[in-house]
Amino acid sequence: MRYRNTWAEINLDAIGYNIQQLKKLLPDGHKVMGVVKADGYGHGSVQVAKTALDVGVDFLMVALLEEAVKLRENGITAPILVIGRVPTSHAHVAAKHNITLTVFQAEWLKKIRNAEFEEPLSVHVEFETGMNRTGICTTEDLKTVVDEVNQLDHVQITGAYTHFATADEIESALFDQQRKRYDELLEALRELYPHPLMTHVGNSAAGIQYSDQMLHYTRFGVSIYGLYPSHDIRKLENVDLKQAFSLYSELIQVKKIKAGESVSYGATFTAEEDTWIGTVPIGYADGWRRKLQGFHVLVNGKKMPIVGRICMDVMMIKLDKEYEVGQKVTLIGEDNGAMIEMDDVAKHLDTINYEIPCMLTSRIPRVYV
Ligand SMILES: Cc1ncc(COP(=O)(O)O)c(C=O)c1O
């Protein structure tokens, strides 16, 4: 049940379209892994996953075991990889739900030596190739991991992956080094562990820029939501993406204030002339950050500035004329031929587009179209 008149609209057709465009970049037989961590980058993981599976995606990726179990509880049976380090005490949950975990430490495996699983646990090993976040750093460490797996009947390595630090920059030397290092570690793994392995190295930026180097799967995240991973990648103009997330609200009060009157806490905005002010029911408790003061929204396709401090639940905008209470306000998305992109909001906040849908809290209902 939705009572409030502020909502995010998620266009699932756009997500399907984006996946199809991304797929076209990849060589034949190479596949898309749908990244739906962080509740599908704030779009809703279950709905996004179902859309992705409908257009042929057959592998999903999340960061947390909780996120994977949520997909299972919502009827999703496709393979799921968890990239975060899951505490060993919960490994049996992954095995029970047929969820693949990431392993990069022999110690982790030692701790589950005596565990009893309903089903064997599938793991992908992560190689540390230059990101210096998580992963197996050396062939010696890889050997200790494989030796341990070889002693365990209830654990199988089914894949090997890495993650790039600079794939969103054009022609990065670090990318080349990481890609080479991955191949070295993969070769060592194949010798130590002669079983079929699923290989995957890249995220959206890598998949868009280096599509011929992505191996079995590309882990497309931000791009399936219609957002480009960076300005540089957007400029390549080799894939057309449609932003799937829009954010709307409505005016709940419209009034004319007199010249000299101010708006909101701290009276940081003072009207220079008699001014129409509209109140919009969204605030920083919804993740609509106070720093967005000075940014704008769209009313009837026209930019209206956000004036005065943003409150916890509401904010005020300066209107060009009187509007009715109930007038639609577009905070992100298209309105009468004008558009506020996720990138515009990110630029104002001096951050990346990834952060914007993630920061908008669950107080904002997601409506699917
Ligand atoms: C290991 C890994 N793969 C893939 C992705 C997806 O990245 P993107 O959203 O840039 O496509 C992420 C995101 O952080 C990640 O950590």
C-alpha cells in the first residue's frame, strides 16, 4: 500500500532493452551476468532479476548472502554468485540454497572442513590482480586454497574471476596489467585444478570498452540500469542505454511570499521580489540530500530551483507562476521533453551516478512500469 505522493518509477522495459544492447557488444557465446546487489542499485533486485532472466540472462551476482537468499525466497532459481566474504558460520545457508560463494583464503576453507552441507558448496575463487580489495594474491596462496578444496568433498571450485580498478578510463595500463595477471593465475589454477571453470573478469566499463576480452561472462551492473559507468565510457558511443529510474513527487502547497521573506531553516533563501514557492514532500530522510539545495526539479518541463535548506521530509522550490496543489514534479527523469539525468544529480553532489539510486531510501516506494 502506498500512501505518499512521492515515488520512484522503474521502467523494466528499459532494463530489458539495456541488457539486449549490452549483449550485442559481446562476442558470440559470451554472456551477461546481471548484477543486482544493493537491491538492484536501488531499483529493486527481485523485479530487475526477473526482467534480466526474461531477456536471457542466466547468472546473477550480488554482494551479500542476504541479497542472494532474498532472490531465492522470491522464486528465483537461476545461479547466483555472492562476491562478498560470507562468514564461514553461514556457508551452509549458501549450500542449501545453491548459492555460489567467493573464496580467496585457505583459512576460510579450513574453518568449514567439518561442516555438513545439504548440497556441495560451489565457489568461485577471486584473483587479486591490482584492485587490492579482496582476492588471492600469489600462486603460492592459490595452491594452498586448491590443496584445501581438494581435501573437501563438499566444496567445488566452479569459477575464477577478478575485478578491474580502472576499466572506466580509456586505455588504462593498469587494466592491461590486471588482465595479464588474471591469465597467469588462471593458468596456474587450471594446472592445479583440472575441472571446468567459469571465467569472468569485467564489469560494465570493461564489458563496454574491452568486450572482446571478457571471457565467459561480463558482470554488467550500472549499465543494465541505463547508466554509463563514466563520462569516458559514455563518449565511446558504442552502446545506447536508457535510464530506467525516474523520481516524481507533487506540490503539496503553493504560496506567494513577499520580497524580503525567507524560506526554510536558517533563512538561507530570501525572495528579492514577490515569489511563488511550492512545497515538495521529499527530504533528506528519503536520501534527497541537503546538498541538493541549489539544484533544480522539473515542473511542466521547466527547471525550478530548489530554494532554502532541504528539510527531513520536504523541500521548497521556486516556481515561475502559480501552480495547483497536486502538480507533478519530476526530480529525476523526463518531463515534457526536458530531462534530469542521474548524472546531473551526481554532478551536483560531486559523486558518481551509482550513488544516486542507492542513496534514495526505502521510504520512497518503487513503482514498476
Ligand atoms: C566484482 C564486481 N563485479 C561487477 C560489478 C558491477 O560493476 P558495474 O556496476 O560498474 O557494472 C561490481 C560493482 O561494484 C563488482 O564489485
